[in-house]
Amino acid sequence: MAKTLVIVESPTKAKTISKFLGSKYSVTSSFGHVRDLPKSKMGIDIENNTFLPTYTIPKDKTAQVKELKAKAKTAEEVIFASDEDREGEAIAWHLAEIFDIPPEKAKRIVFHEITKRAIDEALQHPRHINQQLVDAQQTRRIVDRLVGYELSPLLWKKVARGLSAGRVQSVAVRLIVEREREIQAFIPVEYWTIDALFSESKQISEQPIKAKLHAINGTSLKKLDLPNQEQVEAIVADLKEVAYTISAITKKEAKRVPPPPFTTSTLQQNANQKFGYSSKQTMRLAQQLYEGIKVGDEGQVGLITYMRTDSMNLSDQFLQETTQFIKQTYGTDYTVDTFRRYKTKSKGAQEAHEAIRPTHPERTPETVAPYLTPQQLKLYTLIWKRAVATQMKEARMDKTSIDISAKKYTFRAAGQMVVFPGWLKLYPESIREETLPKLAEGQSLYCQELKPEQHFTEPPARYSDATLVKALEEHGIGRPSTYAPTISTIEARNYVERDDNKRLKPTDIAFLVNDLLVEHFPTIVDYSFTAKMEADLDDIAEGNKEWQPVVQEFYAPFHETIETKNEELTKEDVIEMRELGTDPKTGKPIYARVGRYGPFVQRGSKDDEEKPVFASLPKGMSVNEVTFEQALEYLSLPKVLGQDEEGRDIKVNIGRFGPYVQVGKTYYSLKQDDPYTLTLERAKEVIQEKKDAEAKSLIKEFPGTTIIVKVGRYGPYITDGTTNAKIPKDTEPESLDLETCQQLLEESAKKPKRKFVRRKKSS
């Protein structure tokens, strides 16, 4: 009997959904996108200015597409159930095209959570494929392809092969580079503060009243108003043996409302700040929680709603269930009188219509903890608390400030007490209480201690995943689905590296490429332009703009600039060489510069008869930091340390796999030793240690031949120095004779070599 075929994006999602549907449904997965622009060519009609894309089915999707077509052919009907965003809409459209189903007749369902009620509701209200969302996705893909295929080759020619540029990634790099330059240009400024400890009697109190110098002559002090030690010492001297009186006590009740539910951006920011999760890690965990976790007898259960969203809306059903849960768990005092709703600020918040929330409020972190990994549990707890807290009453606090005066100086002590915790019942660690004793205006106090403290202003911090996502969002750059991939891409392309605090530090190549783009392609890295493009995509999705004019408006000036700069720019114009000095031994100039594999120093120039000598800089060192003395040290390799007993040179150098010592054609890896300071004596020790280790591994040798039997990383084997051969399982290595070894080596040499396939980096 023919079944209704339901196609989702991931196999995990398919497994979860199939649990809710009856036997007349067959649920399968497309494993993401099934078609894309070709890899080997542009795939866009730029000759005729139509910008129509040509899609192909990638080789790794051929078998899956064939299977999907076969299932669709025998199905009673096909329902497309990919995610409700532009990418999901495009996947449904591509599948419909492959199946020859007109988009206006295709059956499309969407849902924000993978629960039975959501799936049943979606099946009762199917719609057709939204061509406007598809056009918006295609426009983004086309513009990104145009930028990548035309700008990246220019970077290869003028800078180094392997580089890439992108509409969003290049702007992200610009933000990081400009922040780093702010840090480099920052000059610390000295300032001081004066803290005081007061008590109600002359006796030293175990719990003194802590206060800060707040005002002088009634004027409140700002951060830099006490710039030096001399001024502070004068104030302390002026306050010696003076009487202190409480000049004012101010009390007021303050209310704190809960923060809004999570969007993609705020979830990534909070997970980074609280747990140190990268954006990529947060989205991976959220995807798992959304698609389904096996929870006891319930089987696969979707724990949260769709995690790519910039909406802060919460469904009425969730609001009702949450209010009921709060009432039963905490009492009626903690429930709001009317549902608290949050308005989305983002103009383009249409890719999903709910915030990130738990699918059921009664599914508390405690109840699902046994079924989650520690990382999953942390993220789920964060989402659950944030969403449930939105419908709890605000917290009420009594805030008290006490002004303590002497002469023209006023110190201020501040305290606060929680009168009613409200939503803070879920966040007991998020507020600090400070208790003050009961005091009265005009009351005298005694100063136990005045504590001047020196400070210096600090430079802006490097971007973390959280702060970069926030900056991108504030500039209107990117959308929920792009934040994590953008950060992953600029890391993979070696534009940024992580510092000791896991913050994003730009590499030398990032500075070089950014400066090139800012000077010659300002539009590409212009914040307002990139934000306008995002707004144009939103307008296309809403049906307010046609997609082809948007592409044309961008491409015409962009292509013209590409052609002009290809002609005008030379590599020398782009890559500046920093001259450090002259090598005292050769008289040749020493330079620092950036290449394809990062920063390096070189001795000599391309105009010399002899080829220049190069040396890479250690990881983390910039071309702007390296000194002349350091450059000479890095260029000192390869270096002959001396000779061994047979008169052969012992050399030290750094190769592809790290530093090593070489004698003849034999190499000895340096694991711990610094190649620049290695002595001849230590080199001989390294060589002897390696020989001793090899001697221990030797099982058998055959004099007059190069054939030996030895123990390797994976057990005993035979080698002649060129070919290695396995020893049969039923053979003792010690029993092997020369003839058997030769035979096994010959058989091994005839076997076809395994091809090494380099894994592509995820974008």
C-alpha cells in the first residue's frame, strides 16, 4: 500500500517525527541540501545579466537523491517538512524540482518544535512552497558565489593562494582587525579611587560599612577625576582626624523584570559567557536538543523549539502551560497577572516565529538530566530557566544609599535586599545582596580605614564568540543561521586564532587582506552596505523586491572594480616588506613579511643572484613584533653543529614536521629541545637515545642486507628501509628467515598503494 512520504533534513529528525506518525506515513531524510551551484565553475548566467543559477547534484548526494526519487515515485503523496527558514524552504524547492512537482502544488508543512501536537497541527494546515523565501535564499547564495569566485582569485594573485573573501566573513574579519588596532593604539591612563571602612563606634567592627568617595563639594566624581597619587594623598591628609556624619539616607524599592527568551544570537552569547562554548558548539548542542533525545520510555523527544530564530515570540499554549507549571511549583504569588510578551526588535525577524524555548515546561532539567550529556544539560537548563522565568513575577528589592560626609567630601555606601525574589527564584546566583545596619541621618560614624587604590584604564577586549555575534547583530550583518558558520570559516581560513582566553586574535594575513579590501573594495567590507544587503534579502523574502535587480545593482560596480584592480594592483603594492636590518655575515637585507602560510623573515631579495633564504616565525609572533636579532636567530638554520665519530656533519633544522637533527640521510626528531640553542653534545645524546630505542625494537637482522625485523607502533614488521611488510598472524617474528622476509617484501611492494584523500575543512 502506498504511503505518504514525509521528507525532513536530518535522519535524527526523521527518527523523532516517525514516532508521532501512523503507519500510513514514511519519514525519510534528505541529509540537508540536495543541489548546489557547481564547484568547478561559476554556475551563474552573468553573460546575459539574468543571474540565473545552474544547479547540480553533488556526487556525495547522488545515491540519496536516487533513493528519494524512487520513494517519491511510489508514494501516494509527498510532504516537504524541512526547517522553517530560507534554507529549509530552498531544500523543499530543490526536492520539488527534482521530483517534477510544481512549487505551487507542492505540500509543505512547518513546525517550531518536534512534538506530536506540533506535527499534527502542521499536517492539518499544509501550505505550498513560498517562492519569495526561496528567492531570498538563492539571492544570498548567488551574491556570495559572485564575491567568492571573483574576489578570491584576486587575493590568490595579489596576496597568496588559498585565501578567500566573503560578504559576511570579510566584515567579521574587519571588526576583529579594527578592534586589535584599537588595542595596539591604546595608551593606559592612571586614575585613583578611595574606599573607606566605617563603624558606629570607635571599636573596630567585624562587619564595617564599606563606602567609596562619591563627591567633592557636592559634585559627583567621574572615573578619571582623581588622576594621580599626589591628589589622593592630599585628600587623605585633609581627612585626617575629622568627624564623619551621615548626611543623607535614601531608600527606594526597585523592580527587576526577567530577561527575554533566547534568540539564536543571545543563546550563543550566553552560552559563551557562562560555559565558554563556541558559537559552533552551542548550535551543535541546540540542534541535538531540537531534533530529539532518547528520553526513557518516551523514545526520541524534541526538547526545544527551532534554534535558528531572531523572534522573541512565545506561543499562547506555552504561556498557558508555563503559567500553570509556575503556579503548581512555586505558588500563585509567582505567576504574572497577564502573560508577559516580548517584542522582537529585529526588522527581519521572520525566519521563525518563536523564541528558543523548551517544548514542555514541565520537562524540567532534573527530569531529563539522566538522558543528556553534561554539555547538553547545561544548555538545556539555560534555555529552560530563561523561558520559564519570563512568566514569573518581577523581583522586588529594597535599595538603600547612605551618604557619609566630612568637610567637602562625601562617601557613599550602597546596600540592597531582596524583598520578593520573583523570577530570581530560578537565578539565585544572579544578584548580590549587601546588608547595611539601621542608621539615622545626623548620626556620627567613625572611619576605621581610608584605602587609596591605583588603577589604569584598560584597552577594549578582543572579541569573543559572544561579543562578535553581538556586534554583527548590532550592525545588522548576518542572520541566525550565519553567525556560527561565519566564525568557523574565518578560523578555518587562518584569519583568526584563539588567544589564551579563547578570544579571537587576527593573524598577520587578516591585517593584510583586510587593508587590501578596505582600500580597494570598500563596499564589500562596509558595515552599512552589508546590512543593506541583509535588508534587501528580507525585502525579497517579504515580496517587496524582485531578486534579479538586487543582484544586478550589486554586481555591476563590483565586477568593474575587480577588473580594474586586477590590472592596476601588483603583488608588491599589496604585500609590504618590513626591512629589519642588514645581515652582518652576508651583507644582505633582512625582511619580515606575510606569505601564504603566515608571517616569515627572509634574507636577500628576488633580484639577488642567490635565492633568498626564508624562515617562518613562531606561532603567535607578528611581522610587526619580530626584532632584527630574532630574525637572525630564525635564519640561522640549517646549522652544522659539528661532526660525529665518522666525520659526518651533524645538522639541526626545522622541517615540515618540526625541528630535527640530521646525520647523512638519517633524521632524528627533536621533541623537547630548542633547535636554536641545541649544542653538539646534546645533539649526540638525541642521536644515541634514538639508536638505543631502535636497538630495543630490533628483533632480527640479516647481515649483508638492509632487511630487518623490528617492533613498530602497531607491532612487529619487516622492512628493508623502503618497503614495509606485515608478518602473518601465525608466524613468530624470531622464526623468520631471509628468504621468507624477501618474499613478503616483494608481495607487499606489488600491492596497490592506498590513496590519501584529504578531508575537506567544513565551511
